[in-house]
Amino acid sequence: MQLGEGGCRTGSAKITMEHHDTSKERLDSLARAKWAELGGSAEGLKPAERLRIPSQPMPSQPADVRCKNMSEVALGYTETMARLEAARCLQCPTQPCVSGCPVELPIRDFVKAIAQGDFGGAIGMIKEKSLLPSVCGRVCPQEVQCQSLCTVGKALKDVGKAVAIGRLERFVADLERSSGKVEVPSVAASTGKRVAIVGSGPASLTCASDVRRAGHDVTVFEAFHKFGGVMVYGIPEFRLPKAIVESEVDTLRRMGVKFRSNMLIGRSYTVHSLLETEGYSAVFLGTGAGLPHFMGIEGENLVGVFSANEYLTRANLMRAYERGRAATLIVEARRVAVLGGGNVAMDAARSALRLGAEEVYLVYRRTEVEMPARREEVEHAREEGVQFHLLRNAKRVLGNERGQVIGLECLKYELGEPDASGRRSPVPIQGSEYVLDVDAVIVAIGNGSNPLLQQTTPGLEFNKRGNIIADERGATSIPGVFAGGDIVLGAATVILAMGQGRRAAAAINEYLAEL
Amino acid sequence: MSAMKQVDYKILHHEALSENVFMLRVYAPEVCRFRRPGQFVLVSVDNDYGERIPLTIADADEKEGSITLIFQRVGLTTTLLSELAVGDSLASVLGPLGQPTKIEKLGKVVCVGGGIGVAPMQPIAKAFKEAGNEVICILGARNRELIILEDKIRSFADQVIVCTDDGSAGRKALVTEPLKELCEAEDKPNLVVAIGPTIMMKFCSETVRPTGVPIIVSLNTIMVDGTGMCGGCRVTVGGETKFVCVDGPEFDGLQVDWDGMMSRMKAYSGQERKMLENHQCNLEKAAAELEARK
């Protein structure tokens, strides 16, 4: 779909054409040629030969095209590309990659199956361990998990050249979904016991699946009108299409999981009333990190200042990008400043471009090296024309007489001594203020935890930051109440949340067996 | 009602109270069961393309499992809501949301309701009455047609003062006039509760400020999720940023930064007008097509 008139500055447009032709057709034809060279099989290749197979880039929309549409940036491997990429795997007996995976996918084995062309076998192995392979293949930070430990990447002295495990996972998961033959996991005979899952993000959905498989009656309670949590309100369509999340939710429905939208636990049913009067034997709390941090600077309540949560929710969940059709509106900004350096900041900046902003500035206190965002996201943002203002921080937001944003006063920083986290902490340079002319500011500096459960669940223990205190299996201070995901971890990733959901499910199943 | 069953939010009753003010009774058994005075819901008419708007809960019928919503047709969503009929369903009703009103026995409580603000004011006034207070209600509107719920309020309030801008009912005055008299009297009220247009709540607050009477206002800002997740509803109260959805909707009227709030309320007014015009345009087109087919 065509978006706002604005447009993005793709300074590297020429390079994109000549050296970065990432079209599926071209990359596939290169892969086919190589595959033919190998004789159409990867059997019996020596390690040195495997290392010589070029790493397969991800086909993607060109930067100057994609920054004007909401469609997914990455287009996914073809069959040949997947087999060729899988053929790069050395099949290490020690499987270092597996220890880097929070849910311990049998990576070596599913990669081998892909190399052999047994895609059904591969997805089967993945789904034993992971509920959301289409999602994880897209949004997991593989470069700091499985792929960081890959022998191929180490041998080639470049983690970027490790076997592209995430892309392979995505390939087989997408293939299964598009075949329309998604296998519904089997469910044990009914135990008659009820479990309430609060929230419907990655931790909750994973927990719901595993608890349901054990034969318990599972109800998921979600405050929004759609299920998926951060996967539907936060992560934009161009990174994670909503249809994928919907199909995962649909699989759970087919397993018999019940879903209730528009239910805010704490204001209607409470954790205690679910257990004491509504007939639930256990509750899992996967409510996420739901309270945006603001900078606390002057002018932050002006019209045109958003939390990233608000901006992304309007843009994604409420579909504000479909102007004229969606009733939810979003500011029509020409120049946007995004504060922060994480994945959410990149999502907000790239969404702003797609919503028609002409200039998008990313203002970050440290340097690019310290940015918590994934490398890939930073590169995508830069390619699309997001302008980085590094070692800069917002000092105050300037407004006009109608209370609308007209500028952002920034202060320059330099790197000082390393702090507790080992990162060199930025120190402001006095008198270095300058003003960015902007008409919108998006604050993407993280989330605190929503106080509602704390206010309404006596006996549930929280730490000083408002996160629920839970042991490694998700058990909280109240028997029968388990928790996982961002409400326990603070800000984390989809895969870590899933890992917690899975462990909590195992604990819940054990707890119910003993009841 | 089982906690496991999804609700369809069916419209059980639909009534136009005046040209632009409507009353709906909607099946929402859990909201009905858990709601307390002062709380609100977020409703939507379309889960794909709709917006979520906050509406206060005017009443509830426990036998029927319904809540009563009273709203004024101002923007696209309230227009679409007004066009629904009995038997149709809302796409979403999330609630109850917000902190309930702190109801206690104080002595004398004055409740001011302006326009459709009378709807959320009514259950609060009633609860104060039931808690043993003397309750005086001031109802204000532009004209006689726009005064709502007067009989209902007369049924429990100790005194009801009606004000209209044009004098077509009650006193020809702004609500601040009788409010000032009451607060300056020897037998001052112990609390004022004011709910209505932002500008009315601002001037009620300014009216009571010199008298030393405390005032509670109920804010109705723009919201997206209503659970504290987005911060779109934030206002400055006593120099601090507060979220209306979780910290409110009620605040000390003397501490609210009214001008800041009013500019935030207007954030989308231009775009909204366009959406509404577009909708009306489509309606006219549809009507013309129907006509042509005949």
C-alpha cells in the first residue's frame, strides 16, 4: 500500500541499485548456480568446501521502496537459498549453537534436515521446542544468541557470516503456514482443571500452549481487542506481519485454548478472585512492561510528544497508517525526533518515515556501539534515511502558543569513564545546546511496570522496580500464581519471554498434578 | 457469567435524549458487576479500523447485565455509535477502568454536571447521598433540551439547581454562579465534584479556589489503551505528570494544568473533522445510491 507523500532520504540509493540488489530473483539465481555447481546436493561436502559456500543474504525490498510501504522488509529465502545456507553448517558434534538458544531448539538437526530438503522434518523438530517459529525467525536477536556461537562464523571471523539460523527457521515455518497444513499439537485428555493466563504476548501464548497440551482448560485474558501483546501493538507490520501472529493464535484456538479480549485483570476479576471464586486452579501473569518512561524534561506534555508505545500502538494495532480508513489518527509530522537507541526506537523511527515524515532524527546519548538495538535494525534504519544524532540528548521540547511541538533542544555529549555496566558513560558538554526543528517527538527510552497488579493483588511480591519477583520456574510469592516475560524481566526479548512462559508452564503442570 | 466466555456487547436499548445526545444500554455483564461510581469504559465500534474512546458509565442494570452509556455525537466514533441500533453489537467494551470515586461521609457535597457530564455525575452524587451526605446537584446546559437525567437526580438529591445559558429552564446562568453562592455561604459544602466540559471544570475550580472548598474533577482525555501502557492521556497535576486512565480519572481541580490539558485535547481536531466530513460524505453518497436504485 502507498503511504504518505513524504519520503525518505536514501543517500545510498545508487549503491542499493548496483551492489545491494537484494531482490529475491537475483539472489535465488545466484543460489541456483552455486547449488548446481555443488551437483544439487550438500551430501559429503568437506568442511572447507562448506566454508566456501557464500553466506546467503536475506532478500529484501529496496530501501527507497520499502520506506514508503508497510509491507515486510525481509522477503524470506527461496528453497534453494535455504538448502544452500543450511549446507554451510558443519554439523558440529558439540552443537554450540544450541546452548545459545533460550528454548534450546535442536538447531544442528533441523539445519541438516533443511540441507537435505526435508522441510517438514525440520519444522517438526522446531515445533517440539518452540511455539512461534515464524515470529522468532524474524525478531530473535540471533546474532547475540545461537549465531554468536556458530563455528562457521568463528572460522570466518565474522559473526555476520555464521549460519543464518534465524532465516532458516523462518523459511520452514513460513513454508508450513503457507501450505495451510499447520499441524495442531496434540492435547492430553481433559484434567478438568482451569488455568488463567493474563496477557497474550509471547510468554503467555507459550505458557498457554504447554499448559493446554497437558489437558488443562486454559483461558487467556487480554486487555486489548486483539491477541499477541507486543507482537501486535509494538512490533511493526514491516518487521512482523500481524497475519503471522493471528495464525499462531488460531493454532492455540484449535487446540481448545479460550481467548477473552477486553479483560483487564485487576479492574474486573482480580488474581485472587480468579483463584477463589472463578474456579481457576492456577494463574500465569504475563502482562508485559506496561508503563512508558518519559524523560522528565520541560515541554514533554506538548501536543506532538508521544511515548513509543502510543506512537506504535496508533500506527500498528490501530492501523493509523491507513489514513482515511482508520478512525485512530496519528500526528501528521514532517520532521520527527526519536529519543533512544533500542529496537523500539528503530521501529518508531522507521514507522515515522512510512507515515510520511521527510526527516527523522534519532537522538541517542551514547555512540552506535552502545546502541542496544539489533545491528540489522540499525542498518535498516540508516538505509531508509533515518539520521543519527549520536552523543546527543534531549534537553527540552519547544512549543508554540497552541501547545504544539516546534522543536527539540539537544545537548551534545562526550564519552567519559566506564560506568557500572562497563559502558563509557556520556558526559554533557556545557553550552553545546542546539535546536532540531521538529513537529513530533517520540520517546523510546524504555518501560516501567504497570502498577495495576501491584495495587490489586495483596500478597504478590514485587521488587523495587515494580517487577514481579519469581523464581527460575516462574513461581511467585502466592501459591498457584506464576509469572514470566517482561513483567518479571523488565524489558527483554520475545524469545526470553517464551523461555519463561515455557518454564512456568512446566511448573504449573507439576503444581496441578500435585493438587 | 463465566469468566471463560467472550461477551458480545449487544445493544439492548438505544435512545436519543436530544438531537446530539444518545443513551445506549449495552450488555456487558462483567463491567456491570465490577463497576463503581467514577469509573469508565473504552469502547470501539470496529476492531480493525475503529478507535477506542473513553465513555463514563452512567448506570448499570444488574438484572440485565447491562451498562448505560450516554454520549454526545461529536466525532466519527460517536457518530457511528449513534447510528447503531438495538440488536447490533459494539466491537469492544473494556472496563471498568480508572480509580473509583472515594465515597465517604463528609457532610454536604455539591455535584456539578455540565452537558453530558451529568451522566457520570449522577452515580457519584447518588453514592454520596447513600453514604449519608446532604447532596446538592447543579445541572447545566445550553438550553432546556440538553438538560438530561433531571428526574432521576431529583429522586435522591436534597436540592437540584438547573441552569441554562438561554434561561429556557431553571436559572439563566452558568453553573459557576450558584456554585459560588453555595461555596461563599456560611454553611459551606465539604466537597465539590464537577464533571463536564473541560472549560467548565476549569472555571468551577477557579470559582471554589478562594473559598477553600476542595474540588474533585473527572477528566475525559484522549486515550488509546486505557491501561497505562501508552501515556496518551497524560496531564500535569500539581506539577507532576499523571495518567488519567490509571491515576484518574478524578483529580484535585485546583492542581490540574487546564490549559495544557485543553491543548492536548485538540491534538487531532483538524484530522478528526476531515474523517467525520468524509463519513458524512459517504453517507450522502450511499443515500443517493439508494435513492437512484428506487
